[in-house]
Amino acid sequence: MTSFVLLHEPMDGCYVFQTPCFDDRRGSFTKLFHVSAYDQMGFDFQPMETFYTISHENVLRGMHFQTQEAAHKKLVTCISGRVLDVVVDLRKDSPTFNLPFSIVLDAGKPISLLIGKGYAHGFLSLTDHSVMNYMTSTVHDQKNDKGILWSSIAYDWPIDNPILSSRDSSHPHIGDSLCEFS
């Protein structure tokens, strides 16, 4: 594969696409971002920060977002292991408000998800040592860093008692969350 391929747009401003991956006898090489390719696909995404997480099996991270001037687009890719990635629309006037979208991201399959502003994002690690790579269009801002309780969204998670941080277990319910996105 030599270029990025848009697979579908599950919600307005959220895109699932296949990333270029090249295999040979040494292993593989995968390109996660190329500004011209993203511009040609109409994504208007310029990363300002990148980071990654490493999670044990049954860890749930989320549902996170940034508000106001820190609201961002986020590109996520699983680079080791497998995760159940979940996105939920927080825009109360949207026809897809609290109608989550999910996809399994697997390091063995070169798939990335570009998430627009106005969405909360989280994932459940399906394997030990799942590594998720993130690129965001704004720099993390602690005062605008928010979350909603994972179990309060209209999603049937395949786990009842995931491993959570104390922060993630104390987020407000989706109905209690008032969000402003730029």
C-alpha cells in the first residue's frame, strides 16, 4: 500500500482510514501522518503534540476530551496489541449526541482514527501491553482537560469492572457534562 485510504466516516468529523504500510523480510514500516496526504483527503489536521500510552489488558482509559481553546482533533493508532476504541459525540445539538462509535484497532492492521472536536475518546485494552499513539492539533491544557464517565454513555461495553484510574472513575455522567468546543 502506498497511500492513505479513507475507509469511512462513522460520524461527522471522525474518519477511519488505512495507513501506508510496507512489509519486507526485515519487518514493516508504517507511516502515520503526512501533511500533504491529509490535506488532499480534506482532513485539515496539523499535529501540535504527540504521545503514547501503554496499557495492560482490561484497562479502560477515557472518556477524555479538551474544551474551549484547547479543543482538538486527535489522531489515534494502536502500535502494539489490540484495543476497543470508542468515540462519543458530546455536542448536545448533534443528531449523533451520545450515539457512540467503536472500532477494534489492532497493531497488525494499519488503521488509524482521526477524531474531530466535540467528541470524547477512550479505549479498552484487549491485550497486555497495548500501545496507543496519539497526535493532537492543540497542546494539552490541564485547565481544559475534561472527561465523562465511561459507563454513562449509550454503549454496551464488553466488561463490567475494567481497570480504571481514580480520575476516570470519578468523571461526571454524560448528561451532566456541559462542554464548549472551539
